[in-house]
Amino acid sequence: MKLGNYAYPDVSLSDSVKDAKKIYDRFKDEEVASQLISEAIGYRGGAFFQRLSALRKYGLVSPRGKVQVTDLGKRITYPASRDVELSAIEEAVKNVELFKVLYDKFDVELPKEKFWVNLVNITGAEAPDAQAKEDAIRQVYVDSIKPLSTARVGKAELPATFEAIEPDFATFETEDFKIQIRKDLATIEFAKTKLMDVIKPWLDYVEGKIKAKEGEKND
């Protein structure tokens, strides 16, 4: 996809990471023809070329020719830590020139109104084109930087009362999990409205580690 002087992917980074993981799991460090990549990620025709184009734009696979997972692609699919993962996500987002400009200018919060005006100023596109594509660009960008946004929320908005010396916790426990929460209204409100956004990336990470271990057992 293209707007003015800027090309951008119409596939979110999160979806591209899933594609890169399928490629890396199957082919490791090999250079592979696009036909085999099509089979690996389960897309054909125009949809496949959109997915491959996005992988290249984010820098998760080689930029041209046969397909090989890059160092960034490896770090983002099997991150050694949460910090490594967030750093890789930021790097991938910035590999897309339009997204880099948006990230440097707006960080994780795009303008809520008349975003297309900013797109006109950034890309040099005509207003009708920018207005027609603003929702699609917003959707892909917001989805791509969501882990970065969630990490900011977790660090910036966690209630200060978590620093109490002798916390008083309420506990909810089942056979599968145990939840403890501080008994104060600010913490409870945080848990009700934002806790899942903060914890989901960690759950995704744990899920990935479990699947990787199960995959090793099946090999």
C-alpha cells in the first residue's frame, strides 16, 4: 500500500510476527523460495504477496529475493526477555518509514480527530486519498504498537499504593490460578479496567514458551 511518498503495510506487525514464526519454525536459517513460504503461512495469490510485503517492510525477513528470517525476525518471534521483545517491536515499527514518522511525532497516541490532515502534511498525499486511507492506516499502526502502548500503561498508571510496606491483599484462588489484589479502591479500579491489557503480553509470552517446549518434544 502507498500514500503519497510513503509505502506502508496493510498487515499489522502482530500478524506479521505470527507469519515470521511459522517461517522460522519450519525453515530455521534457510533461504527459501516464495512458494514454500506461501505453504508455510497458509496464504496464496494476492493475499500471500500482501503478507510477504509486510514481512519485508517490517524487516522480519530478507528485503528481496529468496526469503530468510532476519536477526530481527528471530528476536521478535523468540524474544529472550520482555525488554528484548519490546525493543524488537519498536525496531520493526520504525522500519516502516511512515510508521517511524508517526511514532516519532505522536508516540503511541495518534490524533483522534482529522488524522488525515497530519497524513497530508507528512506524506504529501492529496486530501481525498489521505481521508480515504486514514482509518486503515490508524488500525494497522495502533495494532502494531499495542504492546508498546500496553507497556507504557503498566509502568505509568500502576497505583502508587503498590509500594506499601505491609500490604493487605484479598485472594481469589482456583485449581488453575491464584490472584491477589491489594485492598484499596484505586488498585481495584485499575484491575477492573486495565489489568488485562497489562498482563496479556505476558500471557502471550508464556504461551509462546510453552508451545515452543511442546514443539521440541514432538520433534
